[in-house]
Amino acid sequence: MASNELRLQQPPPPKDAADQNFDYMFKLLIIGNSSVGKTSFLFRYADDSFTSAFISTVGIDFKVKTVFRNDKRIKLQIWDTAGQERYRTITTAYYRGAMGFLLMYDITNQESFNAVQDWATQIKQYSWDNAQVILIGNKCDMEDDRLIPTEDGQRIAEDLGFQFFEASAKDNINVKQVFECLVDVICDKMNESMEADLNVAPNHRNQGLKDSPPSINKSNCAC
């Protein structure tokens, strides 16, 4: 559960966060309007648990999960952000250094979908230039209450250059797949950047990725 008090500083890491036996560490953020299901989505992925009770995230919280992709052990530091406007100054401070974002809306909530463009603008304004984004239409189990057609989600994702999934934390639909896709895309972009880096002139070889985030812990991703 989220903390009951506003966190102005980074919270203490989970028990396994001190484990240094990994090849890479990726910082990921889940963002979107309040009540779209960000916390439930994180708990389903990290703990395989779900509760229907709604408890609003206060400030920001995170979980750590280690995954294996293409023979590499990757630690994911996944931040769950508050969607309310009053916490925006705090949450956007965590955007810098994030390798990837899960931008979420609720398929039964038109306002949350209308806000997607604003969230995308914030990512562009506050994050690393090469951060990868997946747009998620959450609560696809609630088909009878759907207000946002799948095609509308696909269209705005294409316009923004994001990948798109519809998912359900409650029914565990596409939760693992979303995270795996984001990790794979980040690894692909790292490889592309490093290959380009090897092809530049020797006197420019140290330039590499502009504004490279501090969360990359090794120099050669073989994902």
C-alpha cells in the first residue's frame, strides 16, 4: 500500500533493493490520472495480488522486481505516482533518469483518456529524451462500461509514437506482457545507441547518448 504521508524524499528501498547481483537497472514510472488503476497494476505485476479497494497513492511509492531477459538479469525499479494535480510538482521530479513510462488511462473514464496528451507533454518536458513509453488502456475487463473504443487508444498511441496495450490488473490481462515489452524496447534502444556510438569517429566516441540516465549500470546491453 502507499504511504499515508507525503513523501518529499525518496522512500527507503524494499528489502531486496540492496541486492547488487544484476546486470542492469531500469527506472520505470507508471503515470496517469487518479483512479485509473496504477497501483493495482503495479501490485499485480510485482506481487501477483489484487484488491478492489481504492486507496489513493499519496506522493510516490515504488517496488523492485528482478527479471531475466536474453540471459541478462535486470532489476526494475518501478515508481507508482499519484495522479492528483496537487502532487504533480513532486511526481515530475522523478521523471528525470527514467528509462521508461507506462502511461495509463481507464477505458471507462473519458476524462482520463482526454488527459493522455497532457501526460505525454509532461514526459517530453521532464524526462530523458530517449525514454520509452507504452500507452495502456486499463480495466479492459469492464467491457460493459467501456467509453473509450480500442481504436481511439490505438490512434492516439500511433500519433504520439507510443506502443499500445489494453490490459486488466483485476483479470491479469497483459500485465506481464506490458512490462516485458517495455524492457525489451529499452534494451533495443540501448543497443542501437551503443552500435551508433561505435561507428562515430574516435574523437567523438565519448559523446554517446545525450543526457544518459544514471540508472544504466553497465555499458553493453545484450538484451
